[in-house]
Amino acid sequence: MKQGPISTGTATVCAIVMAAVMMTVVAGVLLSPGDGGEISSLGLPSHSPVEAVAGYGGAPVIRITASAVNLTECRVYLTGPDGILHNVETAILGNAALDDGRAAYIFYLPIDDPAASGYWITDEPEMVFTANHHPGVRPFSPGGEWRVVVYDRRSMKNRIDRVVPVNGPSSPA
């Protein structure tokens, strides 16, 4: 074998292979789940902290079950399937820290105040599963994929950033 510099073609192939290996390693580190979470075969967490459930009268509500999220230090936003951003107002938050199996619920209840978005968050199940406090929650409109973002103002990071399918009034995803 002749000793000497490698050809341009060989160098190009080596550079492409090295770049592919490095990209795979970086993607594996960036996409790895935090807090010991598991990855399913679809590349999604096996248990999502955000899901649609049936509220009062079958109207879908979004349940958040993420641990170590303090809702008093966070701002919650919804983006509908139509791309419109909605602020989420606070209805009742008795325990703002979601731990020990507690959940918070985002529901839609339009009111006459034009400054209010109509989307509310609460940790009081009676607000979403009964009509004790109001005439009942309404379906999200339009149905489709809603993005839920819980932004922590102190750490300036998103605590939750998930897309959840929210369908019609009697068929939450």
C-alpha cells in the first residue's frame, strides 16, 4: 500500500459519517427524557403530564398532572388549532403546587368580560366536573390539536410544552 494523503472522496465520506454520528449523539442527548421518564416506541413519553378528559356534560377539559410545577410562579398559555394564542385566567387555585397526585384543569367558560379569554385554570375538580359554581364548562372551539405551555417566570423556562388533541364535546382524546 502506498503511504500518503487520502483522496478528497475518502475525506468527504469520512466527514459525512462523522457528522452523522455526532448528530445522532447530540439528538440523543437533547431528546432524552428528564426525571427518569420513559420513551415509548413513538418517541413520546409513556405518560404525558397533559391530557384531555371529559368534564361536566362530556365537554373536554385539559388535565395537567406534572409534578414540581408551582402555578403561582407560572403563566399558562393555550394555542388553538387555528394558531390563536389564548391567555389562561386563574379561576380557583387552592394548592398551586402540583404534587402528591394533584391535578389542575384548563376549561373553557366564556363570560361577558371582553378582557377575559374564556379559558380558565383551577385545581378544584368541582369547577369542571359539576355545575355547582357555574352553568357548566363548554367545549374547546375549534376541536383539534391544542398546545399547552406552562411558562415559569422565575426560571424563565417552559415547565410544560405539550400538544394535546381536544375533540368534540363528548369525545375527548
